[in-house]
Amino acid sequence: MSSTLESIEMLLKKELPGVRQDVLLKDHTTFQIGGPARYFLEVRKKGMLVKALQTAKKLNLPFFILGGGSNLLVSDEGFKGLVVKIESENGIVLKSETVIEAPAGVQMEHLVDFSLQNHLEGLEWSGGLPGTFGGAIRGNAGAFGGEIKDSILEVEALDKDLNLHVLSNAQCQFSYRSSIFKKENWIVVSATLQCKKGHKENLEKIAQSRIDYRIEKQPLDLPNAGSIFKNCDLKWFSSEWQKELAHVVKQDPFPVVPTAYLISEANLKGTRAGGAEVSKKHPNFIVNIDNAKAADVLELIEIIKAKVKEKYGVMLEQEVQYLE
């Protein structure tokens, strides 16, 4: 080991006593794929998060913020820096009759349950949504016509220089499956949601129907990272294809063609590479069926992109983040 590496490790352990080395990231992602993080730290408080990132910055050490590990593919070689996993088992509070505040590390399922218990409308569309609140904000998660941006009041976040900001909804620059946090690589710390009073039973029925839909339509029995690609804007297609595809167009929240349909029509269901497979149940999912490697998934992604481009003339946009 070089003296430089030794000094980095000594400083890390001094500044961040809980830091561990060579932690397999496959154990912290829903895909169950990925090599080791050179350094790994779990944090539960904002102060420790800031300290961890300041330490990494001081040591010129690359870092990555990990939430629930969904929507993420980690390389087989892992990550040669510090992975900071945000853990928040609680911390959700009712700021007023209709305003919820929560830390970024809270699981979405817990946040949805909290809103339902308090008879609040605004998150029921996200029943069954995996991952953390911070991840949902970063990617402006959406489903069934709803998006996280619809309820966001303010977001507390760290910029690239680790300065803390409080951003209004408009300042978050939300767009389709994106935000300023994703585009500028800012780190969500916490956020407030503006909800409205609703009927608990009705809201619970909606949330449960979304959960049931996911169980029925998605391959949740196998390790996966959620949708691999974004749905395709109808405007991307030629006028001929727009007419041909009119029967499958849905609002999400603007007119889109479901990518799962395109992949299915390109006869890619069940296509395999190593231990990875294009799901037969929902072809916009790639599933880990037999100790898949990241290289297997990347191979399938390129096959899907090429086949869909060849058939429809559109280039799919990847939704899953790749960490290397």
C-alpha cells in the first residue's frame, strides 16, 4: 500500500470512525450487482453527512451518495472512493395540518404510510414506489399520472461546494424524471411536501391499487433496478409511427409511448446475457436471474437500444444510473 493511500485511510478513520473498507455494493442495491466500495459509511444525521463529504473533498476522494439502491447499476469493479449511504428510519414530521417534512433517507413506503395515517392526499399515487425520498426528488419520480414535483414545497440540498440551500419548487427545475439535483449533481438533504386533506379510506385504496398493479405487472420476485429506460416522448417518432402507435400512447404526464411496448415489439423479451435477462413480465425491466454481472446488464442495454433504434428510429434514454 502506498504511503498516500495509508495516510488517506488514517485520516478517514480519524474523521469518520464508522467508515468501513471493501464493502460489496451488491449487498446495498436492489439489482444485487456490483463490486466493492473502497470506503463505505452509513450516516443518519445531516451533520455527519456534511462532515463525511467535507472530509472526502479535503482528501480529494471521489464520493457517491447512496439511498435505497434502486435505479442503480454498480460496475463489477466497484467504486474507488467513498460511498455514503444515507439511512433515515424516522424523522418524518407534520409541520402543519397539511405540510410534511422528511429527511432524504426515508424510504418512500414509510413516507406514503405517514401521509395516509394523517389523512393527507398527494402521495397515494406512489404506493409501492421503491427507494428513498431523496432519490425520488432527484429523479422526479412519477407513475400513474403523478410526479413527486406535484407535492414538493421546498428542498434542502447541498451544492457541489457543499453549501446548503433551500430551494422552492420552481428553483428545483423539475422536468421529466429529472431536476437540478440530478443535472447539477446536488445532494438532497430533506424536503417539505404540501399536501391536502383527504379521506383516509379512499387514499388507502388508491395506494394499495398501485401496489397491487406493481405486483401484477412487474417482476418484483427477482432482483432488478426498476425501469431501465424512460418512456419515449411521442414527438420523437415520425408521423407514420405516431399514427401506428396511437393505441398505446399514455399520459406520463405528457403523451408518451411506453418503452416496454417498444422492447416487446422488437422481440426482446427473454433475451439473455450471462446472468441477466430482459424480463418476460415487463420488458423495460432487466432482471438478475443468475448472479448477473454489470457487464451482462450493459450488454443487454446496448442490444435493446440498437434494436429499438433500428425498428422505430428513436434512441432510448437510460433511466438507471451507472456507477463505476
